[in-house]
Amino acid sequence: LPTVASSYATADAETRQWIMHYFARLSKTHPDALLPVLDTLIDGISEDEINIQSNALATLGRIVATYPNVGSGLVDDIAELLVHENSKVRKNAVGLLGDIAQEYQRHVAVHIPTIATCLRDDEEIVRRNASITLVRCGEADPEAIRQQSNLLEHALTDDQPEVRRNACVLIGNAQPAVSTDRLEGLAQDDPEAKVREMAQWALSQVT
């Protein structure tokens, strides 16, 4: 592994893609083995090539899930990728922030406004990951969550039950100014029991 990593900097673009692909595959079963090559992975998230970036982010996510401190210093760089033109990069970037937020909520909460914009993303997996990340870091800065009332209200209409449920969690915790009519509609008519239950709880908090 160190030998492969040492060749990364001088390799051509195609070889770098394969190296990062190798790291990503290895991280699924042995994330701890990649700790010695963190610098190479960090370099990878700033590459111009989409496959390298997305694999570097995915690999770091699996490492951070076990070693949260690894990601604490990378939050600002990762947050810049939330507006990337490629949905795969956005998905992995906001997912990685969610992994980091399990231990370092305040580090991630600084970027709540940018994360919240992902609730309107065209790609459902980006919206789902954004809702999870906001739940994990939201309690560190409820005022920042309150300022996202329009985006949270929009998330209540998402076609994914998990996004609707997480929006209810955020609303119940932070109590932003949102339409209670919409919450009441979810509490009564949502097809998913978990969404109905969380909407009822959110209503009890905001009223």
C-alpha cells in the first residue's frame, strides 16, 4: 500500500484513477489499512478528475466512520464541494460531512446554510445525505437551522420519506417558522408511519 501511494504523485491521470479506485475498494473491508496514506486521499479530493474525487471522498468517509478525528480538519475543504457540478461528488461530500458530524458537530455546523441548500438538489441521494448531516450537526447551532425555514418546509414535500422525517426532526428541535398546515398534513396523511409520528412530535414542539 505505501508503495502504491508513493507512486500517486508522479503517475499519469489514468493510473491515479486506478490507484484511488483501489483505495476505495480496500476501504470497504480494511479502512484502518489506509491510515498511512491519508495525505494521498486528501490530495485526491482536490483533483479535477471526477472519479478520483468521488472515490477519495468515499474512502475518507469509511475511514472517518471508524476514526472521526481524521476528518475534523477537512471540513472546510469538503464543504466547498457541496456546490460541485457533479452529483456524485456532491453526494459523497455531504455524506462525508455527516460522518464527521457524528463526533464534530460544531465543525460541520458552520456550514449549515450550504448543506441546507442541498435539500433542493436534483439528485435524491444528495438530498437524503444532506438531511442526515443536518440532523447530526443541527443541535450544535439551532439558530442556523431556524434560518433555513424555507428549505426545511420544502423538504417536507420531498418524495423520500427519510428526508421528510428528518425535516420534521429538524423543525421540532430548532422550531423555525414553518407552516403548521404542512406539518398537520404529514401527521394525518403521510403514507409512512415514521413520518406521521415525527410530524406529530414536531407539531407538539412548535405549537
